[in-house]
Amino acid sequence: MSEKSPRKLYKERNQRVKNAIALKEPDRVPITPMVTFYHTEQKGISKKEAMYNPEKSAQAAIKVFSSYNWDQVPPITQVYPAKYFDILGTLFFKWPGAERESQRLLDHQPYQFIEGEYMKANEYEEFFEDPTGFLLRKIIPRHNTTFKGFARFPNIINLASGYGAMLVGFPLFFMDPTVKEMFEKLAEGTQYMVKFMNTLNTYEMEMKKRGYPMQFMNMCQAPYDVVSEFLRGMRGIMLDMYRKPEELKRILEILTEPTITATVNLSVLAPHLKVVFMPLHRGAEGFMNEKQFETFYWPTLTRVMEGLIKNGLIPMPFFEGKYTARFPYLTEFAKKHKGKLIYWFDQSDIIKGKEEFGDYACIRGNIPGSLLVTGSPKDVEKYVKQCIEGCAEGGGYIVDGGISGIPDEAKAENVKAMTEAVFKYGVYRK
């Protein structure tokens, strides 16, 4: 480890990443791995305990990440607060140790997203007539059992009319026993989330004391992914591309500006962290063809990214799966926003990506998760060296794993080899 003070290391590490994003050559290629349960697995903590004991998860993160000479450390928000899900009666997740048997997994299993057709194909018009009311009264209760009282929320005329709201709508709503119970649970959940956020803040401050900056805290999704995952389901939205294309495009447009606004508002909580993580789930080559991508996925995604850039934020779309065939679209967008975004890749050909848009966008990834789990340290070193040789020239490359960073089951010796290879091969010769 360096003999420099933590304060100096913090500044140097942060600047190294900033230079890479701005397409400048720093002194060395930065390394900023992302994780989910890797740190708790290294400390022998079950996934159930990690999710129900955020403080223990945070302490494990501090110990594990401090042992690596990374330029930025990951947030630990991916280890979701399971107790909060219990309080809300969340139905779109399953997780280890859940109170509700239908949502419960074994203690060692990672959480799972439960996709469903939460919005029916015949409900588009109802959504268009009153988007907020529809989401409040129907979708939120379908996502979380605790919020079933919202089904009784006053309708648009009750809210628009002062008499209706004061004399009828609100009294009837708040008098309902289901609503009273809902707000009691909501208060309990809010208190728990305040405690969880304090734990996240303590983790960040402790890592800062040790000289490690945080990567990001903010995130948002592509509008298509929101509809696919939380409203229509993958099967439903794929059918809609053929059966209801205009309705689908309309709902995507409706969700675009609110996505920008919500993300910008959230950035106020951590104004020093400009990067916005954008996990992209359904735009890969295996999910839709080029015409569908161009029609349904890319237009609203690019509008979101442009909105973030205009507000001084740095979009970091994580292109899960293969996107090599989409590179012409990525190149066109990057040319318009040179040095203002990060393209994080999973299975795409990043060396080809460097050739096509490396002069315009910072590239991150794509050390294979399978290699970190089953390979040898020599295999890892060789792969990192290959990536650095193909992507580092001129700046604009950040080393990380390809599948959301470091897999939970990655070998510690392989993560060490990945880190050491960056210091061995990633130094820029001035």
C-alpha cells in the first residue's frame, strides 16, 4: 500500500477516474469494480444475514474493499434491505429469509426478481387517462400488499374539487381501516429506510477516511425496461411490439421526462457523485432485432441520457448481454456527447468498441464473470492485459468485471490478480 495520506490518495484516485471519463490519459488505467454479495461471501456471511443486517454487510465491505488498491469502491445498495420488503409486502422480489413464505428463498440464495403482467394489455387506455392515479390505485398495490389501501385513493374529480376532497374524498379515504394500517406500515418502513441510509452514509464516510472514493449512488432505467419489468412483463411487452405498437410507444414517451426529473432530484442527495448507473436489461441482441431496438428502445433511452447530461450528470449505461451489433447507435450518440458518458460492457467486443467510439466515450468492463469464478490468476492477468492493450491508449478505459462487476462467487485470488494486473500493465508511459 502507498505511504501517501488517505486524503491525498482519495484525491488522486478520484482524479484518475475523472480523467478517464474525460478521455484524458491519467497516470494509470483506473480500476473501479462493482459488486453485489462478493464482500459478504468473503466474510462467510449468508445472503439472508447480509440482507437483514445492513450494518454487518457494511462492515464486511469496509474490511474487504480496504484490502484492494482500487480507485473507487462500489456502493453496497445492491444488498437490498430485506426487512423493508417484508414491511411493504413486496411481491416482485423473492429473497432469502422473507417473512412471507411465497417470497422466501433459502438463506444462501441470491434474491430474484419476479416478473409479472402487473398491468394488463387492456389497461393502456386507463393508464393514459390518469397515469398517476392508475399507478397509485392499481400497480403499487399489485407490487406491494401493504399498499392495497391506495386502491381507495380519491379519484381525479375528488381531488380537483376542493369540496370533494375536503368533505368526501379524504375523510372516506383516511377513515378506512385498511388505509390506517397502510400508513402505520409505511411509517415503520420509512424509519427502517432512514436507518439503512445512515448505514450507507457511514460506509461511504469510513471508506473516504481510508482514501477510497465512492463510484456512484444514483441509478435509473431505460423506459422500455421499466414497462417490461414492472408493468407488462417480458412476454407482454414483446407481444405489444406487434399488437399495440402505438400504445407502447406512447407509454414510453410518458415515462421519459419523469425518469430524468426523478434522477436529477435524487442526485441532490449526493451532489459530489455525478455518475448515474443505468442497468439495461432488454435492449441486447438476444431480446429484439435492430428495427425494434431503433423503434422502441433506443429513442427514449437516449433522451433520458441527454437529459442527465444537460443537468451535469454522467450516464453510465451497463450494456448487459451482447451489444456489438448496436455499436453504430452507440457511436452516433457518443460523438454528440464526447467525454460526458461511460459505456460499461458485459459480453460485447470492447476492443472493437474502442476502435469505433473510444475517442468519444469512456469504456468500462468487461472482465468475464466466469473467468473470475472458475479461471486461474494467470488467466485473469492475461485477459486484463489484453483489454488494457486494446483499450487504454489515449485514455478512456476503466477496468471492471463484465457481469455487474465481481460475481458473488469470485475467487479472492482472481480479484487480486485483476487488481494487480492493472498496476502491472496499465501504467501510461509519458
